[in-house]
Amino acid sequence: MKITSDRKLMLVLSTALILFTVSGAMIGRVVAVEGTYSYLKLFNEALYLIVHNYVQPVQVDSLMEGAYRGMLESLDPANEYLAPARYERAYRGENNGPAGVGLTLSKRRGYIIVVSAAAGSPAAEAGLQTGDVLVTIDGRSTRQLGIWEATQALSGKAGTKTSINLSPIDSAGRKTVSLIRKVVSPPVPAPSLEPGDVGSCGSPVCAKVTPAALTRRSPP
């Protein structure tokens, strides 16, 4: 088949456009990779200095795990790095036991903090409150724990004891409290009826109907 001059010109332009697009994408990828390499180079230099100049021997595995934790927690306090075995447990919804101390946790400035203590829970009875900083759980620094790991550390069999060293939000010192784990049931909302209302309650949802609503009919 004879190729006309117009067709030749179209093929040349199409080829040039494809090459330009591909080369642009490759250049962008190279620039992105080079930017990443500059950070990795600095990271590698810092790692080398720590390993060879720190006053005590260090484990590279521990250093890398700390780097993973810091990278994820810098995005959001709820993010945490889990080793493969722990990730599998979290994915399957496993825990250390059915009992706990009734704390909802978060993380701030590297430490685990109390978001809330469930009413009637061991934590609430011990006076823990929103903003308290958990420094250690059973002697382990919470700087080494994510939220899931800290929750697991506080969980276990009913009747077992856990010791928490904390910095209360309303004082400048520290104190240690011992809590006995128990199964904490989630609170059930109590029904509330105003005078003159007629209601029926089923667990855990309550419905209330006013007298006016009882006499109201739907339009035909």
C-alpha cells in the first residue's frame, strides 16, 4: 500500500508525541526516585552514625522498627506499625482476653493518653480521666506501644492485675495504680420520656410516641 505524504507526516507527528509522553513520564519518575534517594541517603548516614558511635550496642532491627513507627505516627496518632504476627492477630480480631480496664486510648507526643474511662470500669473507679498520660504499662514504656498494642497490654483474663504508671492531667507528679481486669459491658442508653408521652421500650432501643401521634392518621 502506498503511503502518501500526509500519512507520513501524521506518522512522524504521532511517533514524536508518543516519545515525548514516554520520556516525560520517565523523567518524572527519575526525579521522584532521586528525591527519595536523597532522603534514604540521609537516613543511611544517620543509621551508620548511631550503629557505630552510640555509647551502647544497638540492634538494627529495633532501630528500623522505631523508624517505621515514627513514620506512620507522624501521619496520625491512630496509625501504628505492627509486625507480621501482630498484624495477623489484629486482622483476625484476636485479643489477650475478654477482660480489660475500660479505657479508650490515643497517642500524643509519643505516649499513650486516656481518651475516656467507661463508667463503672476499673479505670474509672481508680480515678483515671481524659488527658491522663500512661507512662508505663506493667513496666513497659508506652513510647514503644501503639494504640492496639497498649489496648492488648491492658486486656487479659478477668481477675488478673495490671499496673499503670501515669502522669495525671490535673497534677505535675506521677503515680502508680493497680487495676483488676474485668469484663466491661458497653453502656446501654437509658430511655427518657417527657410527661404526657406514651412509650414502649425494647432492649437496647426505645421508641416513644406522643398522644397526638397516636390519634394522627395517615392521609388517604
